Amino acid sequence: MNRYRESNSTSGKDVGNIISSKTLKGSETEKNLYKTFAGESRAVVKYMLYAEQAKSECYMWLGEVFDNTALNELAHARVVVRTFLRIIGTTLDNLKDSLAGETNEYENLYKEFQETAEREGFTQIAKFYKELREVEESHARAFKDFIDKLEDGTMFEGPVESKWYCMNCGYIYEGSEAPAVCPLCGYPRGYFKQYCEITNL
């Protein structure tokens, strides 16, 4: 049974309304919520890695315990950002936020970390940051491309001979743009992506 609901008669939506009627911005509680989000997010990754280790030692059940705990921590983080902090925007907003984050990582943060590692003689770690910056830059380019496509309405358009892959049923459609609905399963256009010949996806 949900203990929160047991001790509070208000619904999740009502909780959000109550919070919005107060000034959370700049409060110590807001700072604590951001710290909670950071801690729960770190725990998700940590427990996923612990699960990998447990499974590599053939403790499969313990691996599942860590995996399930990671999902619990993800649920906690979700409550913080959706119900209280409300920092999840539209997909376009989220792409722009992601672009800013990835750009800062490869242009500033990881560049500084790379230089520090080089200065302190940690050659392998410096190389790691150099290669990590290259990946983050590729992420930034991808996010920028998706932003442009969303803003100019070309997300589901391509060259005349484009192939489009339905992520639900695997149907491959050929045309200059994705179909409004999948001819096979009837799922909407949002389930289509441009087909890759290499991965068959």
C-alpha cells in the first residue's frame, strides 16, 4: 500500500497545486529537492553497475535485486522532477536543454578535466576525457539536428528514396516522408524513424 496516500488524502495532482501555491523558488526545500534528484539519479546508475557485477559473478537473483532497486530510485527521482520541481519540459525544450548540457561538457567541463589530468600526469585519464568530449560533441550535433527538424517541421521527411522503420512492428515503409499511420499495425507517425541498412533498424 502507498504510505504517502495512506497518510495524505490529497492526490498527486492536488499536491502539485498545493506546492505551486507556495514559493518554492529559492527555498531550502528547493535546494534539498535538487540534492535528492542528484542523489537518486546517481543511485540508479550505481545499482545498475552493481547488478552487472553481481550477474558477472553468477549471482543472477542479486543482480535482479539491484536492477529492481535502480527502478525504485528512478521512480523517486521522477516524483521529484515531475511533481515538485517540474523541470521536465516539452520534447523540444528537453532537446534544447540536452544540447546545452552536452555542449558545456565537451567545450568546458571535460576540457578542464582533461587539462587537469594532463597537468597532473594522468595520461590515460586525460585520453579518456579527450575521447569522452568527442562523444559528447556528437551527442550535441544529434540534438541540434533534431531541434532543427522539429522547428522546421521536417522530422518525418527525407530524400525521395528514404526508408522508414516502424519501431512497434518492424514494418519498413518507402517514401519521401513517414506515413501518418503504420500500414501494418496502425501505430502513428511518431513511431517511425529513418531506416538504417547497417543495423536493420
